[in-house]
Amino acid sequence: MNLRTARARLVTTFRVAALIAASAGLLAACGESKEPEPIPVEESVFGDQVEAIQRTEEQVKEMEARKQDLDAQLQEAEGDLRNDPAQ
């Protein structure tokens, strides 16, 4: 074996090794990567605003229920007045 043949084999060996290393690196990069779970909104800087919105929504529901009760009472009272022949 002469020097040129040995050098060509060495270069080929290095190229194959580089190709194998690059392939292994690509395969490792393509592996399963799990993104970290985001923190709950309540624990973030927006937690206070989220709680305020939730409280407001609860208050709106309570106010709507109260309005329905008052509307029912008003209709009942108006119905009594309409059916009263004294007026």
C-alpha cells in the first residue's frame, strides 16, 4: 500500500465518521422534545386580574338573579293592581 492509498483511506474514514456524527446529531435533535408546561394563569402576573374578572362575573350573575326576582315581584304587584276593581 502506498502513501496515496493510505491517505485516501484515511480521508474516506474521516468523512464517514463525520457523516455518522452529523447523522447522530440530527437524530438526537429530532428526538422527542417536551415543552415545559406553562404556569397557571392564577400564579402569573395576571392572577389578580383573573380573580377580579371572576368576582365580577359572579356579581353579575347575582345581580341578574336579583333583577329577575324584582321583575317577578313587580309583575305580580302590577297584576294585582290591574285586577283590583276599586281603581
